[in-house]
Amino acid sequence: MTPWVRRLLVANVAMFIAMGFLPGSVVNQLVLVPALVPWRPWSILTYQFLHAGLWHLLFNMIGLFFFGPRLEQRLGGTRFLTLYIVSGIGGAVLSVFTPTVAIVGASGAIFGILLGFARYWPREKIYIWAVLPVEARFLVVGLTALSIYGGVSGGGNVAHFAHLGGFVGGWAYLVWVERRSPARKFRESVEAAQGIRGPARGDAKRWKAVPMDRLHPLNRDEFERILAKADALGAEALSPAERGFMERMSGGVG
């Protein structure tokens, strides 16, 4: 388990236990009520660590446990924590559509983590109820559709707009990070100087279309490593051996 995933798990569980001892008046000050944010600005952060019950806590922490470590390793601790917090704030912002509803839970933050996972490993299979395999990208699309429908119809005791806000906040932060990446800026300056256009970028796009489940697990790990390098530095930064490996794999030799 990675450091920030462990710390966030501990913080959420500790806060859940503390809620049983804190006066109700104190807990109410930590709950997010969108209409009261001007008087309780801290609630856009504190609501992310409160949960309405054990099952509510359990489902959110399972999501953090399964999707968080790999994403933290990919982004680094600081960016992972920022993604978590920004996604939760995004959930608070979109909750303006339900201004008088009291909202608690890390769901917005967890939805942002799920979006990040799907962004970097879109074809990774996630088993719903440990039975039904769904690719991460399709799971995000499905949850988005359900959240929009639930938010518009007002069905259930679920903060649908907070979920959508988690997706929006997570997406905006990751786009911002990638656009400010020193590696990307360096790559673009090199491409501009050397006149590099379509071929190298086209190779990376073609490699991303390779179904991961066709590859042997050992080849898949190497394929993902090289693909991440191509994303960060550009396909032209790959060695001849790495490029040859990617061509073999994309040609169907798994």
C-alpha cells in the first residue's frame, strides 16, 4: 500500500470513529450544505472525511484501496493527494444543484481517483461484485450516465452531483498537470525545432489501441512501461529496442 493511500484510509476511518464521540453540533459544522458554504467554507474539505454509515465508508475505502496505490505510483504522492482533494472539492462545487441537501462522504474524491485510473489504464478490467468484468473506461462512462440520470431525476439518497463533480474536478486537474508537465514542454520544443509531426505521435496513438488482454502478463508490464515513457517523453524518445518491442506487440505477437 502506498503512503498517501494508507494515510487517507486511516484519516477516514479515524474520523468515522470520532463522529461517534463528537457532539452533534460539531459534526453539523463539518457537513457540506452548499447553501451554507459562505458561512462554513471549511466544509468543502471536511465533508470528504465524514460518512453516513459503515457501508458508506466501506465502499469508498474499497475504491481507494484498489485504485489508489497504482495511481499514486504513477502520479507521485503530492499530485495524488491533490487529485483526491481537488476531486472532492469538485464534488462540493457541483452540489450547488442541491443547495439545501446535507452531503457527506469521500465519493467525489474516489470518483476522481477512478477517473485517473481509467485515464492511464483505460482497458484494465474491473470486476463488479467480483464477477462482472468491465473495462475501466466503460465503467467511468456508465457511472457518469447513472449520475447524470440520478441527479436529474432526483432519485435515491445519493449525492449524484457530487459524483459528477468528482469526475469533473479530477479530469480538470489531470489535464492541468499534463499541460504543465516539464517533459511535455521539452518534447513540444524539440518537436517544434526538429519539425516532428505525425509519425511519432501516430505510433503512440496506435500502440494505445492495442487490447491489453491480448498480451502475456510479462509482455503487458513492459508494454505499459514503454507506453508510459512514450506518453511522458514522446515516442521519438524510445530506443530502437523499445520501439521494436512495441511494434512486435502491436503486430499481434503477445
